Amino acid sequence: MLHATYSRWKQQAVQGTPFLSIVVPVHNQAADILSAIDAIGIHVSKLGIDWELIVTDNSSRDRTVSVVESLDFANLYVLKATRNSGKGSAVRRGILAARGNYVLLCGAEDVTLIEQVGHFLHTLQNEGADVAVGFQDTSAGAASPHQLSSMRAIASHGLQIKSQGARSGFRMYTRRAAHHLHYAQVINTSSFDLEILYLALKVGYKIHEIPVSRVKADGSKLDTRQLLRDVFKIKLNDIQGVYNQRLNAHVNRGQANVLL
């Protein structure tokens, strides 16, 4: 039955609005992208929902794009990058292209967490959250979601996770929140995730952190100076009204699928 469901997803395009969009940013991952897609497909097919998978490339120099395109799956889309603009740029393009009622951002290094997609959907559907963020909580007894509620928590949380080098890129949004926040995004380095959480709190979206199992480090080397520059830039953008302008512009446009 599962094999049949997964095969149907590969062959028959979703009609209308998908229930879930999964966005996977990639860069030079030809060696493992097929196994990642298969792991996602096998598990999500168990849920019995209409879904799409968006692989958004950050100017890979290997065969990542051609490998994915060769699959020719009906509900698999590839977004190509003409130049390396940073992981944040690739994520932004993928999120803004997503059509689902819910949008999952899943780094290729976090694909082992795909089994928790049902938990994240439950949090958004039944607990009123707009954003659910996977967080590797190593404290004893941490097993339930909790709401994130302060700008200071965002900054310290981001610094701590980045310094550990084992943060989760696994997060889910309602489509409204995903498009609103990533339309306003301006940071293209890996600090984009900190910016998005900052914006979510600024807007007043309800954010839940969900403890997840130990995640694989994404392999990127921490650049503390770049991180501090980005934190400063986030605060400066806010003071100068950059975010208010972009957040309001998205609302005024009255549309979600805008690729810039």
C-alpha cells in the first residue's frame, strides 16, 4: 500500500492546493540527495496527504540539480540558482514558491527528523502555533513543545545553537506566516534563521519550539564575527524600518507566491 501511494505521488500531480510543501535547500549534495528524497517520500506518503517537494539549489558545482531533475517526479520541483547568493537566498526562493497550506523547511542534514513531521503538523493545526521550530534540547526531561516569547531569547538561543554546531534546520510554518516572514527576509547567510525568528516575534506570530532528537551538524564552520555582524544588521534593519516596510509590502501585495 505504501509503495503504491509513493508511486502515485511520483506520477500524478496534486490537483489544487497541496496540504503540505516541503522545501529542501541543497548545495553540492549529489551524493546523498536521492536517499534524502526517498526518505522524505516514503515517510510523508504514510500520512495520506497531498504534498509537494521543492528542492532549491544554492549554485551547486556538482551534479545535484541534474540528478534531481532526472527523477522527473510529478510533484518534485527544482529551483536553480544562477549564482551563489547564500543558503538564505535559496531558502527564501523555495519558501516563496511553496503552495501548501503548511510549509516545512528541512535541511538535507535534518532528513532523519522527517518522522516528526506529524508532530509538527499537530502543533500548528491543534495548538494554534504559526511557526514550529525543531530544537535540540539536551536538558533533562525536556520532551514537550514550549512557546518562545522574547527577542532576547531569540538572540541567545541562536548564539548557543550555532556555537554547538548541531542546530536543527527543521521548522514548519503556516503558509501565511512562511510567505510573510521570508518575503521580509534580507539576510542571505546562514543567520537567516535567526532573522526569521526575530521577525516572527516582531509580528506577533506564535512560535513553538519542539525538542527533537540529536541532529547531524550541517558541516558549516561557525563564523562568530559574521554571526555578530548579522545580529547587528538585524537590529539595525529593524531600527531603520526596513522590516516594517517589507512586511507591510507583502500584506499590501495580497499574494504569496512572489519570487524575487
